Amino acid sequence: MKRDFRRRSLRPGAARFGGLLLVGLMLSPPLLAGSPAQRAYELRGIWLDNGYVARLDARAGVARLMDQLKDAGFNAVFVETLYRGYTLYAGPYQDMRFEGWPEDPLQVVVEEAHRRELRVHAWMWMLGAGVHGEAGPVLAAHPGWADRSVRGRAFSGAGGGVLWLDPSRAEVREFLAEQAAYVARRYAVDGIHLDYIRYSDELSDPFGYAPHAQEAFRAATGIDVAGRAPEELPSAERAAWRSWREAQVTAVVRQVRDSVERTAPAAVISAAVLPEPAQARIVHLQNWIEWLANGLIDIAIPMAYTSSLPNLADILHSIDAELERLSPYRKPEAMRSRVAPGLALFATRPEGLAQQAAHVREAGFGGVVAFSASYLSLPARGVLASAFSAPAAHPPALRAEMASLPPLPPQPLPEGPAAPAVAGAAPAGPNKARQATVTVDSTFRGYSAAPLNDGQLNDVLELGRWAQVAWASAERPGDHFVELRWAQPQSISQVDVYWALDRGRFFSSSRLRIEVEKADGGGWETLWEYTSQPTHRISRTSVTFVPVTARALRLVQPAGGGPLGRPDLMWIAEVEVYGEGWSGPGGEAR
């Protein structure tokens, strides 16, 4: 969960809010019209990863940890139970690190947590079955269950990442449903928590192309997708293929829900999901809003991992917007109370985490889940104990109360945002930026300067891969700049700056200066500068000028001249430079 999401969804943070937010009791609204009186519950969970459990000295260590979690104000533990194809509990796939425990490790966690009135959710990987390119024991035993990308890869991510199960196979769905039901029945856990319940990245090398899936889709629709990425299919075929694959993921959720409900009707079904609903559907075919609205899950836990309170608020706003869109069919406030954002202990100072938890409560959401126990420091425990001082209870299952409602009408898969048209001069000759060496004043964590002249503009979907399609400066006061330098002097007369795109909004600098270092020396000379009102409507800034011969060009954003709401950030997707008489490497004329 943590590695895959953090790598692909890193976005620049924002300046901190000053002061502390007051923490009060969040009273959840009625779930549905005519439902019982207002609920007063707040989920305060924490993910307990298998590596942390393995470091505990059996029951004594588990007991100490549960004391700490109780003292910190948590009321639920999400313990990693099925992961990478291994199980925490005894059986054919048990992780060898737990074979020497004198007692069943999952049973120990459940007993010690319940003694302290902590609920236990069994955190289970669904379609993720291996990491680092190495198959876990489930895939080793059933190699035919592996999913494949359009290029035939079995793992996602550079250098070997996650290996995936094919959700279109009935055997895969049955296995996952049986494991969840077994855990719910055998260990009396309070909930089943679904993770990796999605496809890998839909944008770079989409998955879902296992031979079984292609054949099943061809049998259902008559469409052959072999060797063709979604963007290579005609629009009608592309829509059918994406909708069919999305339905395979949803089928896993439904089968797990049905199996658990037959075994343990009171067990809560939750899912760790991508934080922005549009990103989840477009990039990973994960329709978690529909799962929640139709009662397939009781709680959605969007992995809103950020160190920035404004960024968290932005994520919550995107969830709110999707819930409001469903208002003809479901009460947004009811659905909101079933969303408990995941917060990042690894990326946030304790005071910032308390602010984030307070903001979630004030926004009407149903609680928080912290990732993870491995990062729960002593200072964090103290701050959270204060932030979690209000009474808390555990959310009940949603499914019985949803039974009387009609299913949510099918919601079409959204397409990616399109950049508005921007007038500008026609380019003169080839783009000289492609041959320039690029340097920048600073770089936001996780980003690089490589996208600035890679030829990829801001007219492509950025959701889930901001750092792959744009450069961002460090978000701190002071000037920021991008410098392009050539091996040979260049005649330039036009510069196009394509501003970073984030969920349909463009982040153009409100102040910008273009400088050149002329071939005849004399330092930097300003060619053009402007100051404008910050807006999210400018997708490209195109500047033309009398041709000048220069060794280098620099885009300078003066201190405080950043985009709307982000004055200390410079965020650019692409820079293009044009002019006559281009000289390439070695000085040869082109």
C-alpha cells in the first residue's frame, strides 16, 4: 500500500496554516432519512504492518503496543493479515517469521486489543500478491492467477514492483473471499479491511491483460484487445474494455462482502482507496464511491498521505464534490460520515497530524486512520492523546441500512481533464529546449527537472503521476528559476511555458521574468516580465520577441510570484524554445 501509492501520487505540499485547530466531538448525521437518531462515532484507527508485528516478542510485546495505542486515543487496529501472498495466521501461506511464535499471532493481537476495547480489522491485500518482482507463495502455488500488463509484464513499477492477481478469474475471487470469511469466523475480528483492491497504473502500462481476461472479454463483447493499450482502441471499444475491467475489481469486493456477511454479519467491511475518486477510477479503475453508496463496503479509507494541511483540505474537497454529485440518490452527509481519511505518520510532525485530524472532524468525516504503527513516536502518541480527547465509538456496519435503497445508477467512467485552448504564436522551427541542459534552483521532494523538456505537455492526464509530468520547486520563500543552456549559441525568438495541471486547474506563476545570457557576454539580460492576477485558467504562456543569440535562457519567478494559493511554489510541466537557425550538437546546421 504505502510504496505504490506514495510513489505515484506525490504532489507538492503547501505552506502551513498558522495556529492550532480546536478539537471537538464530531456528531455524525443520520445515515439515511428516517434512520435512528444521530450517531456519535469516530473511527480512530492505525495500520499495524506485519514488519512491526514481527519485531514484537510475542504476547508481551503485543500487550505493550496495545497499551500504547489505547493511551494514544486509538479505538481500532488494522493488523496486516494477508500480504504479498503471505498470511499472519497459521496455514499453508504463513509468513515464516511467525512460525516460531508459541501462539497464533493473529489470535494474540485480537485478544490483547479486545482486552483494551480496541476493535481489530484484518488488513488483507486483495490483488497485490508480491513485491520487488518476487512472487509470494500464493502466486508461486498458482502462477496462472497472475495478471499481465498490455506489454506482458507481471509486475508494475520500475525495477520490479507489485505483482498482481487477475480479478477476472473466478478462482482468484473465491480464494480471497474464502480467506476473508475464514478470518472473520475463526478470529472474531471486528472487520475485514481490503487493500490493493484495484488495477495497477492505467496510464503507463495498463494491467488487466492476462490471457484469461482477454478471452473472457472477447467472449462477452466480441472485442479483441490483444496487444492494444486503451488509447489505441476506438472510443466505444475503449469504454467497454475499461468498464469491464472496473467491474472485475468491483466483483472481488462484492464476493468478499457476501462471503463475510454469511459468516460474520456484524463485521465491518472497509477498504484502503486512492484519495481522489476521479484518480481512483481513471488511473486504477477503482470505483470506491459506488462501493460505498451501494453498501459493498461500510467504510472508505482514502490514503490522503500528505504533510500539508491545505493539500489535505484539497483532497477532502474533491471527495465532497463527488459525494455532492450523488445527492439525488444518497445523502452526502451520510456518505461523508463513512469516509475516514488515512493520515501519514511518516510524513507529518505530531502537531501537524493533530491539525489534520481536527480538520477531518470539522469537515464532517467519520474519523481517521494513521499509517502506521512503525512511525508512531512517543511525541506523536502524546499529541494524539490530546487531539483524541473527545469520546469515541466504532462505526457499525452499513449494509443492513442500505438494503432498502435502490442501487446507485451506473456512473460513466470519467475522462481526463482537457486543457483550454490558448492563443499563441505559431512555433518557428524545431523545439530547441529538447537539446538544452536544464538546471533549477530547487526541487520539491520526489520531483526532478527531467519533465521540463521531455516533450510531454500539460494536455495529458496528470492524476496519480504529478512528478512524472511536471517539475515543482521547493515550496519556500525566495526566487525560483529554470535555466536552459546550450552547447552552442542559439538564435531564439519564442518561449512557451506549459503550466502544471492538477485536477483540471493550471498553476501559472503570477509573476515571471525571462532572461537570456547573450553569446557576446555581459551577463543576464531581461527580455520580458509580467505581473498578473493569480488564476487557474492559464494553461500556457507564449512569449515572442525580436530574435536574440543566446547561450542560455532563464525563467525566473520572483519571491512570492507563484500560482493562485501557492505563492512560494513554481510548478511547470514543459518549456519549449523556438527560433531560426538552430545549431545542434557539434554546431552542424539543422
